[in-house]
Amino acid sequence: MAYPRYQGYQYETSPRKLQPEYAPNKNPYEKKKSSTGKQLKRKEQKQVKRTLKPKAKLVLSLALGFMILFAISYQNSLITENFNKKEAKKKELSVIEKENEQLKVNIEKSLNLNSVEQSAKELLGMQKLDNNQKVYISLPKKDYIETQVEEVITEENTSLWQKIVQTILKLIQ
């Protein structure tokens, strides 16, 4: 016995698709909006603007990122350049210090009495004194040193009152 199919009941597990019972009629009196060239251009421009905004933001953010990276790399190059200059000055300083030490050693060598005597003989033609070149002078045996005449007063341990009295007595005399 076959059951008649009920229109409102559904035997399947998937929902049925609803179809409209009528097809909407278009109003024949309504004016059709004709898409003119200007309207199409405006629509295209809006679409282009909508697509360009994210692209422009992306391009601007990339440009900003590159500018920041360029600034950082420029700053690092300046730091490196100054560091290299500082190292060059340190090397120059060490060379000058070495030369200075060598000059000090040369000065100390030249101050040696033997080297002074030798350079005096060679360059200036000087000679040591002979006995006939020596002249002796006799000085009187008078002592030119004078002794101190002032008396040295030693103070004994005195009290404060005694010191005051002594200063007053000195002032009176």
C-alpha cells in the first residue's frame, strides 16, 4: 500500500529549497536606468579607489620602513667612521709615544759624561788641561761667616695668666 505523499511533510533529511510561488513582474512603466559612460566611470573610479587604498597604505608603510632602515644604516655608518678615526688617532698616538721614548733614550745617552767629553774633543777641538796650564790662587784664611747675635728665648711651661702678664710688662717697658 503506497502512502500518498503529503505536500507539507518531508521525508528526506536535507531541507528542501523554497522556490517562490510567483515570478516578480517588472514594472513596464518604470524607467530603466541606463548606465551611461559617466556613471560607469564613477563606479570604476570608486572600485579603483577601494582597491588603491590598501595598496597605497602598503606602499607608504614599505617606504616608511625603508626610510627607517636607511636612517639606521646611515647612523651606523657614521658611528663606524668615527670609530675608525678614533682607532687611527690611537695608532698615531702610539707611534708618537714610541718616538718620544726613543728621543728620551737618545738624550740620556748624549748626557753621558764620556760622550760629552768625546764630542767636545771631536767637534770643538778641546783638550784636557796640562800642568803648565793650571794656575793656583792663594786665599786669605779669614772667615767670612758671621754668627747670630740675637738671643734665643725659651719659654717654660707657663699658665695663660702668666703669659698675659708678661706681654703687658713687655708693652709697658
